[in-house]
Amino acid sequence: MLYLCAKYDLDCTISFPYDSDEYWEVVEWLVWMQSGIGPMQGQANHFYRYAPKKIDYAIDRYQTETRRLYSVLEDRLTAQESSGQGLWLVGGKYTIADLCCFSWVNWAEWALGRNWNGEGEKKTFPGVEKWLNTINGRPAIQKGCDIPDNFEMKEAMKTEEGEAEYAKHHSNWVMKGQEADQEKHK
């Protein structure tokens, strides 16, 4: 993303000039995503959705850490909005930091379950939900999420039946890929 912005985002539409304070803040959030939310939520996804044996310790451990990281994101978004920076991670505008973090958080239901954000007035992450909805409302995001196939997870997760069907299909797909990798790399 940094390379693509340096090469093609010369007007800094979704980035900031190299070596500015905002540039380095974007880098901090990219590193946070890459070393925090990505691996932790990835493990939450795996143990909650795909592991053939359900290990409560692993599910609890990675879901709890994912929620802790969502709390970090919630605090940042709340602080940014309170200080007049809008609902963005860095510099008062939508950047690659938002896009990269969104790419994981958009799958919150998959990692944490359909009620990932609490219910009714007891929302745990209202800023994160507002941020997600704002980004999901962007036409380019909608278009991008539908490549190569229509993004159907959020709709499927609205009912227990939809969740079960979606989980079965995607679990089979992941397990077949894992089996192929195991065979190839023995």
C-alpha cells in the first residue's frame, strides 16, 4: 500500500507526503493492523470457524484479543472525532490506514459471531460500527468487496440459518485448501 501510494497517489488523496507526521502515523496503523488485528483476528476466525476440533481456550483467547484490539480502534476513532478530525484514523481523512484496518474489521461477525458489537443501546464499539458503515457506504468499497464474487457474509450472518450455511460452505473450502497444502508440503 505504501508503495502504491508513493507511486500513484501523488496528490496524497489517501495518503500523506513522505516523512510528514501524518505519514508516520499511517505507518503506525499499518503496522498495528499487520502485527495485531490481522494475526489475532485471523486466529479467531480459524479456531471459531474452521478448526475441526473446537478448543474453547483458543477461541476465547483470540476472540478476547480481537475485542481488545477493537477497543484500541474504538478509542482512536472516538478521540479523532472528538478532536474534530472526523471519523478517520489519521489526519482527518480517509487513508490507506482506514482501508487496511477495515479489511479485517469488516469481517467482525465472522471472527466474533453475529452479535460482535453487543445489542441495542449496549453497543461495545459504536465508533467502530459507525466507521465500518461509513466505509461500507463508499461505492468503490462496495464494488471492491464484490470481487471476485459478491460479498455475502454480512447478509448471511443476519440469521442463524444463513450463518450455518455460509460457515459450512467456507469451512469446506478452507479445509480442502489446508489438506492440499499439507499434501504438497510434507
